[in-house]
Amino acid sequence: MATVLEIVDRLAKEDPLYGIYRPGLGTSETRALKIVTKEKNSVPTRKIGSAALAGAVMTVVMFVLGLQDVELASEVVAAITALITAGVGYLVPESNTSE
């Protein structure tokens, strides 16, 4: 019966990318592998920003309606806010600039 270390060594020999998942094994293959990653931009897109703004505006509108003695169940307020937010997020196109 093979030990765990023997199994791991065999996997490292069979799969050149195994060293990525298990540091210390397959290091020669891992160093030769060049991984290119795209830098992520943390600025939200126009679609996400407008949906977030719509959710905030609807929250304020529902609060003001509550001050005017318009009584709505909290579930209804949440559903209206979610529908408006989803609708705005659906209708606003993505930004043309990626990154």
C-alpha cells in the first residue's frame, strides 16, 4: 500500500500544474509557467452604480411616504425597492470602457 507522500509525489510527476496547488512540489514546472492576470478595477460600472443609486433613492422615497402617513408593509416596501433597483440595473447599459 502506498503512503500519502508517495501518492503526492506521483501526482506531482504526472501533473505539471500540481505544484501550483501544492507548494513545494513541481516547482520547476511552476516557475516555468507564466500566469497572466488582468488587474481588476475597483470602480463600479455605470450599471452597478445606477442600480445602487436607485435602491438608495427608493429607500428615501419610501421613508418620506412613511412620514406622510402612507402606510405600507415593510415587505411591500422591500419588494418595490428591489423591483425598481433590478429594473434600473437591467435598463442601464454597461460602460463602454472595460477597466
